[in-house]
Amino acid sequence: MSRDLRPPVDILHYEIVQEQASALGRMGRTLEQALAELRAFDATHARPEIPASLQPARRKLVTAAGQALWMFVVQREATGLRDSRHIMRTYNVPAEVQLCMGLAPSTDVRKRRS
């Protein structure tokens, strides 16, 4: 029977680091997916001006990408990686997505009824 001779705190630290890496990977894949959906929409509707009827759909994609970006940046910062410029370059994050990063959509019921 093999026995791990490491102190329990080292074993716990190892588990925490593994979970951080796993979460970081999930957040990165979520960001990649959100950006891919936005790019696919833009490629399909490549016009100088997107029709007003499609503006809400595109805005939803931008907002989703902004939320995914926010979650990824927060997860990276939780692991000690503070410089997010690398993310913006590597993932080629559009400025409009960066600008809505962290903004939560309005949940005001009065606005929905109008």
C-alpha cells in the first residue's frame, strides 16, 4: 500500500491549484465560444450598417462576450495573473466587448413591461 508522505497542506494546495487551472480553462473556452458566435454573426451580416431588426441579436452576443470576458479576467486575477492585455491580444477581443465587460443586463421589471 503506497502512502502519500506530503503534508496535508501541500496536498490541499495541489488540489486548489488544479481546480484553478481547470476553471481558467473553462472560462477561456467560454470566452472563445462567445467571440466565435459574435464573429460568425458579423460574417453572416457583413454590411456597413446592420439593420435595426438585427441590432438586438447582435447586442445580445456582444453582451454575452463581455460577460464571458469579465469571468475570464476575474478568474485569471484570482490566480495572480493581473495583466489582461495579453488576453485582449491573444483572443483578439473587440473594443466594444471590452467596453461592456462586467456590465450586467438590466433586470428592471418596469422596463420589460413598457
